[in-house]
Amino acid sequence: MTMYHVLVLTILSAIFALSSSQQVDKFQGLNPCTAKATCHECIQTSSCAWCFQADFGDKPRCFQPSMTSISGGCEEAYIFSPDNRLTKLENRELSKGSASGSGMMSSSGSMSGSMSGSGSMSSSGGSWGHSGSSASGEIVQISPQRVKLELRINEVYKMNVRYAQAEDYPVDLYYLMDLSKSMQDDKEKLSALGDLLSESMKNITSNFKLGFGSFVDKVVMPYVSTVPKKLQKPCDDCEAPYGYRNHMPLSNDTKLFSEEVRNAAVSGNLDAPEGGFDAIMQAVVCRNEIGWREKARRLLVFSTDAGFHYAGDGKLGGIVKPNDGVCHLDNNGWYTYSSYQDYPSISHVNLKVKENAINIIFAVTAEQIAVYERLGVHIEGASAGVLSADSSNVVELVKDQYSKISSSVEMKDNSTSAISIKYFSSCLKGGTSTLTSKCDGLKVGDTVEFTAEIMVTSCPKDPKEWHQVFQIYPVGINESLIVDLEMLCDCPCERPGNSGFEAKSPSCQGFGTLSCGICDCDKSHFGQKCECSVDQVNSSNDTKGCRPDSTTTLDCSGRGVCSCGRCSCQQEGVYGTYCQCDDFSCDRHNGLLCSGPDHGNCRCGVCECKHGWSGKACDCRSTEESCIPPGGGEVCAGHGKCVCGQCVCEVGDEGRYSGRYCDKCPTCTGRCAEFKECVQCQVYKTGPLVDNGCNNCTFTPTSIKVVEAHEEKDEHLCAYYDEDDCRFAFVYSYDENEKVLIRAQENRECPPTVFLPGIILGVIAAIVLIGLAFLLLWKMVTTIHDRREFARFEKERMMAKWDTGENPIYKQATSTFKNPTYAGK
């Protein structure tokens, strides 16, 4: 056999093995572990363990520890089943806890401890401290601070994270203002409110710093006018335009703040949107220049009455270089790359805001509030408030927004797509935790506990990514829980240098590497122990012992691997010389193999039925007891045959029999005819027995409105039509003493009475009336026609211009002549 043939056989065997595995999982409900061929595949399957014992035989090495029979007797020392493990590396006490100060963790410094299993991480110790800081003097608002987690994939690990807002926590507030011409009155009002803003924030915290910056737009067309005169003075009382300037880093000097705001000159630009995103980016990333403190609540108040430019708008001014998100402020606080880099995108701003844990407060006018509220949804920790036309409400706005921010905590993380994290908490309500990462209504002294359910969803392809570090952090707070995660994606015995890894191992005949108890053979050998050589194996002899006869072309029935002339069955439950047998391919009844263990067992694809059962699926009773009525009698009441423990009813002369014991015949007459005349006589006073007073009747029926037969009560329905063509029905049955019980319909269903003389008279009258109507119609039509003809005649006569006396062709019978020469003589 050539190497090509060996590879083809191996691939085909693997395909058939996979198909067989799917059948096993589907029909027998076997655990998913047995199909795993390597140790790393095994431990990447939830709750599976691997046996790396070298002399374990052909049994499946991957199994569920809870199913001890499947482990096949693997010695405990050779079972590898890693547990999820948590080690707390840094767990300092919180600076401020609940008002009662009890029931919380108080371990200080770093500690190391481990926990196995999938339970929740719990803290040890007594009560919370009430000092403003931890034992080391540093403010701590989240606990623990760093843990190491070893986690198998697709297994959920629950870890508790606690947050408490520290008392008198430092606040850094940087006021970033739009100083275009339209904001001139706002600037004057803000300079007067500087002291008031500082005093208001100092009522919240004694450790407060205030800073100030301004922006206009990029100094290129079409954002500002580049006419030399306009570049110097774009409007009345305006100074030259600029992109962004840091006027005052964060400081305790409120008078300096008012002075800087007062001295800052307004400028102008051409288009409506401003370059606010450039200013936000620089104010966020220039941490040293702005003076952001590591342990402080960082607030960036963004004040404007206009919209904003974002990434891509720079192309209008010929600026195509993307914003690099790096600080570019000179010694005087001017943004030097305004005309060289494009505006940042919303997602870029959001990324830098998250990295630097800054809360942005958009203080904008009523016309712009809808736009900035939608913008705030896409920037983590951002909020928006309505600024009055002259910024006179800026103090109240900042206080309200800070109150909303500080009274809420939202947990986020920066884990990769291979890690799934869900947060649960009851917040301050107590009771059952619900799926939420945010809690509102918090005050100083309140402690909130979140349960993070962490699960590794998949092992990255690159083993270097099996070790990851991510953070769980409260939004807007520069503190986090750092999680050093190690994904348990492989086994130590698969790595060189481990005791379970042996190159050219004697257990593999020296032709392969023993890894986790299985042989990884070299290219010229194969078999479980690398006992077969490609060069020495004859293809005809090699497959002869793996096929039952010469007509079969499939080795090991397609469910095993032919190794050196012998079948090695690959799946549990498959056995036999040619892997032809299994215990899951037998016939089923009601979804149960061989009708269930009470009826029979599957042996090599055939059901072996237990006593009292027969049939291919052991679903038929061997006796006819189930076909005999409870009161005794013939099998199937003599009207059918007992087949597989059930009656198959026949069709008799009177009709078709039915029922469990073929004892019912809805179409048969039964005793209906016998009871018919008595029911007519006693209930409806009709029929042939009325003349002798119903004396021959031996029963008295019960009258009911509607007659219905209940087969389960062995009732028989009878229905007839009497001499009046009326339908009547009754039901008869028997009581426990075999006495006849009859229920008859109270009233007969008779056809409605027809008054024949009235119908005849009505037809005659209708014919006469119709005739008269036709005569009247004919008379009316002829009258109208005659009148029209006469009228036309009269009209023609009146229009004639001569009569008979004036006929132009009429001549008198005599004529008169005169002689012109006659002189009367």
C-alpha cells in the first residue's frame, strides 16, 4: 500500500467515524467527550477529562469524570481535568464602604489565594475602613484590583467585583469653551461665575481643580476666511482665529480662572460647525499639559452653541491626514497641528475618552441639545445639558450633571471577542441579582456589588493569545480590576519537556512521539502503536482481514480503521471483527430503542426481546390477554383478530366494528328497532302501540333536550323517521345490573307545515294581477301611440299653404272670349 492509499483510507475512516459519532450522539444520547481524539480537543469540551495512560488500550481516552464507568479504569494519576482557578494578586480594602461599615472585605496589601470550580469569588475579612483612604494612603474605589484567572472554554466563572464611592474624592474640571463671536456674552458671564463654580464644587469635594481652554476652528478655507485682513480681525472686537488653546491648566486658583476667561478674546469663522472635536481630543490626550490627576473624577465641560466637524470634513480644506490622537500643544498651549491633521472621528474620541477615564459634559444651547444628546450615546460616560443663552446657568448645570455622573456606576471591560462577560447586580435593592451593568441612585458610603460571569467562547488560533490581560472598570473612574486570563486550551503533556511527552518513544516502536498517551507516528508508519510500516504492508493482504467477504469494498464497515489487517473500531458502542455491530441501530418504538429497557435490549443491531414481548422493536405482546375484554369473553369480542397485542376489527354483515375490543358497531342496528315503537308511544304518543296504551313496553325512557352518545360509557345512538316524516332519536345503554336505560329526545324534529290552499289561491291571484297589469300596460301604450299620431296629423294640416279651392291645375268647364275689334255695334 502506498502512502497515498494510506492517506485516502485514513481520511475516509475519519469521515465515517464522524458520521458514526453523530449517530451515536443523536440516537443514544452519549456524552460529547468520547469523540475527541486529542487531549486539547478534549479539555476544550466542557466537563471532559483526558486519560494519558500509555497502556490504556483502544478505549476512548476522553470521558466525563462524573460517569466513572466510561473512564474505563484509567488510573487517577493519569487523568487530566483542569479546574477553573482564581488567584487574587492585589486586593486592597476600599476607601469607603457602607454606612454601617460591616459585612465587607478588609484585606490589605496584595494577597495570593486560589479558588477552584465555577463558584463565585468571595472575599474574606471583617469590615470596611471608614478613613478616607486605604492603609497605603491611596484612594481605592474598586476591589479587588488584580486577579489571575485560569479558565476552560465554554465554562462560566462567576467573580464578584465591589465598588464604593470614596468620600471627598478629588475632582478635576476642565472648561472647554467655544469662543466664536456668538459666544461673547457667554464668556463674560462665565468669567463672573468662576468663583461661584469653584465654591459650588468645593461643597462636593475639598480637593477640586479648575482649568480653562477655548477653540474656534481650523485656520484654512472654507472654515475661516483666509483674506489677510480677515485673518487678523475676522469681526469687530475679534482676534485672529485659531484651532484650540489651553489657557489655564488645572489649578486651585479660581481667580486665575476668572481672569483667563475674561482675557480670552473671541474670534470668528465662516461655516456654522466649529472645530470642537480637535479641542476635545487635545484636552483628553494632553494629560500632563492639562494637569489631569491619576486619582480624580475627571470632568470635561464642553460649551458651545453650534454643531461640530468630524473626520472627513478636513478634505474640504485639503487636509487628508487622519488625526493621530497624540498631544500637539506647544509651550504656550496652542494646538500646532490644527491645519495639518483632519478632525477626529466620534469613535476615535470615544476610544481616547475611555482610555483616559474622562466624563464629558456637553453644555449646549437648546437648539443643539438634541444633536449632542445623540452624540453622548456614542461616547462612553458622556451627558448633555441645556445651557442658557448667556451661560448664566452653567454652575447649576455642572452641579446637576456631576450629581448624575457621581450617583451612577456602570461597569465596562475591554475584553476581546474570544471572551464573553455579563454583569449581574441587585444594586441597592437587595434580593435577586438581575442582568445589568449599571446602578443609579448612589451616594457616598453606598457599596454596590457586581457579579461578572466570564466565559471563554473560543480558543484563538495563535497560542500567544491564550494569555490575555483585560480590565473591568467603572466608567469615568481611573481605577480598574485587572484580570490576567490564561485560557486552558491545551494539555501540558502535548508540550516538549513534559513527562507525558516523549519523542521516538518505545511505546510507539520508536517510530513516533508519545503525546498524552497516544502515538503520533512518523510518515512511514501508522497504527495505534506505529506498528505498521507503509513499505512492508501489501495492499491486498492488508485489507483481507478487514472485510467479511470479497464482495464488500468498505473496510471495517466504514466505522473503523484497518490497521495491519485488523479493524480498530473508532466509536464507543461499535464492535465486532469488522466493526459491523453496534447497540444503537435497532428498531425503535415511540422513540425508544427496542421499546425501552423493559421490553428488550439492542444487540448488534437486532432487538433481543424480553419475556412477554415480540416484534422487531419488541413492541408486541406475546399473548392475547390485552385483546380480551375486562369482563371476559372472546378475543376481540369475536369481531376481530389480535395483532401485536391490539385488536384489528373486521367488517361484518351489519356494519363495521370498532373500539378497543371490537365490541362497538355504530352502523349496526343492534336493539334500536326493538325499542323504537315503545319510545314513539311513550314519548311522542305516536306509532302502532298507541291504540293499546303502550302496554307491551317494559321500560320507561327519560326525556332530554339533546341526545348524545358517549362511547366510553358503551352507549348506542338510534335515530328514525316516523309516519309524519319527523325525526326522533334516543340512546340506550345498560347499568351494572344489565338493565336497559334509554334517554329519548324530548321533541321530534318535524318539517314545517305547508298551507296548500293558500299557496294555490296566492298563485291564481298573482296570475290575475299580472294579467291585469299587462292589459293596463298595453292600453296605456296604445293610447299614447294614437295621441302621438293624431298630434302629428294636426300639425301637418296646419302647416299646409293651400286648400282644395285653390288648386292650380283646376280649370272651369266654360271659357269666355272677347273680340278686340267689336265696337258694341
